[in-house]
Amino acid sequence: MKALKERLASDATVIEASLRQIFAGLPPRGDIYPAMEYSLLAGGKRLRPILTLECCRLCGGDVEAALPLACAVEMVHTYSLIHDDLPAMDNDDLRRGKPTNHKVFGETTAILAGDGLLTAAFGVIAGAFALSESQRLAAIQALSAAAGPRGMVGGQMLDMDGEDRALSRSELEELQSLKTGALIGCATHLGCIAAGADEKTRQAVEGYAQRLGLAFQVRDDILDVTSTTEELGKPIGSDAEQGKTTFVTLLGLEECQRWVEKLSCEACACLEGLAGAELLQELAQTLASREN
Ligand code: GRG
């Protein structure tokens, strides 16, 4: 447990430093850089970039070379949070324990800050010169698929369409696998790309990520009911308020937590037999009882 905490903290420090460098020293353009950095550097668990680095390490790659890919996935994640919080979407006031981007900078700048992070993420990958051209191209393709209409944007569309309508369990699983799962899966895939992982390991990591992503979302639904605004750094109860179907409304709290634990065990099993997988396995177990 101590080793996990120390490694997560050390990964987060490296990621943080790298994110700080991306827009440093650029000539000012109104509020755009402050608005982008306001959300990008507002903390957060850094789960996705940590997954990129740890999957790269698992596959025997150079973690330093994977850093731009880790930053890119966190930039796309941050863009999605900024846009998700907008009045036209979830209309939330608090994120990562701070007022949401549009509350501080206004809607126009918040939209542009999201756009800026999304587009700059692909530039960061293109400029990852420690990787080969084919690795950079594969990373761009993977992130584009996961973030776009075949992934997160498609899931968000289903989410918006599903408000005020009861969804079936399979509809909800599909929606969440796109909205949340695709980017988590992509984060692990980027680590494999950076390391030049073999097909067998890549498939094992994919199985791990699928279960982890679903467990993460189910736990998110539980926390939306059981946690506090202070603990989560974002409003609680917002799903119920918006009349959304969640795993908790479909299955109840206890069944959901049993499912999270089962998925986490299955995620660990996917990596069984891979040398050095203990940290990712422990991470899956820890996320099953995460409180924020
Ligand atoms: C606007 C295109 C677009 C997409 C938005 C990810 C998303 C899609 C919306 C977020 C809504 C939400 C609360 C989803 C539940 C799971 C989730 C992605 C939570 C936020 O991720 P964390 O917990 O956040 O990793 P931090 O702040 O720790 O990075």
C-alpha cells in the first residue's frame, strides 16, 4: 500500500511538472492560457496519465518517452470536464474543489479553453520526438477514436439524449463505456504504444482497462449518492436532480458495490502472470473503495 501511494505520488509529480511546461512562456492571448491552466492544473487524481505511465512501465517501455502521451490524455479529460460543466450540459458550479471554468472566466472563454486543450493535446503527441513517427501516429489515432464520436463525445451525446428517460442496463453500460471507459482504455493503450508492447500484453491490458473503467463509473454513481460535496470537490446528487438513470437507480447501492469489487478482481485477473503487474492490480483494488 505504501509503495502504491509513493509511486502514485511520484507519477503525479512528474505529470504535474510536465503539464506546467506545455503553455509556459507563450505570448499572452487574452484569458485563453490562464483559463486552460486554471482547470488543467487544478489537481484531480491524474488517474488517466498515471495509467499511461504505469502501463508503459509494465510493458518495459521508457516512461519519460510516454510522458507527452500521458499529458495529452489528461488535457482531453480536462477539456471534457470543462465542457461537461457548461450551462448547456450539466450546468455545474464546482469542479476539483474550485468554481467551474465558466464561473470564473465566462462561458465563451470556457468553451475556448476546452477547445484549446483538445486541439493542443494532439500537437503534444505530434511533438513527442522520443517516439517513432509510427508510434506518434498510432497514439493520435487512438486518442482521436477514444475522444470523438466513436468514444467519449458519442457517450456524452447518449447521456444528454437519455436525460428524463429510463435507460435499460445495457443502454447505460454502452453509454458509460463510451463516455468514461473509452478514455480510460485509451490511457492504458497509449502506455502500450509508447512501450511497443506485444499483442498478447496489449490485449491483457485492454481487458484490465475495460473492467477498471466500468468499475470506476459504477463507483462514481455510488459516490454521487453517498459522498459529500467537500469530499468529491463537485456537487453530489446531480444525477438524481437531472432525472438520469444510474447504476445505483437500476441496481441499488449494495449490488453496485458488490459489482465494483467483482469487476476490480476481474481487472486484476487480466494481468495475472505479467511480471511487474502488482501496482496496476493494487490500483484497481484501491479504486474499488475510493472516496473521491
Ligand atoms: C463534454 C465531450 C464531453 C464529454 C464529457 C467525462 C465526461 C464526458 C463527463 C464527466 C461526467 C462525469 C462525472 C463522469 C463520471 C466519471 C468521471 C469521468 C469522473 C471524472 O473523472 P475523475 O474522477 O476526475 O478522474 P478528476 O478530477 O480526478 O480528474
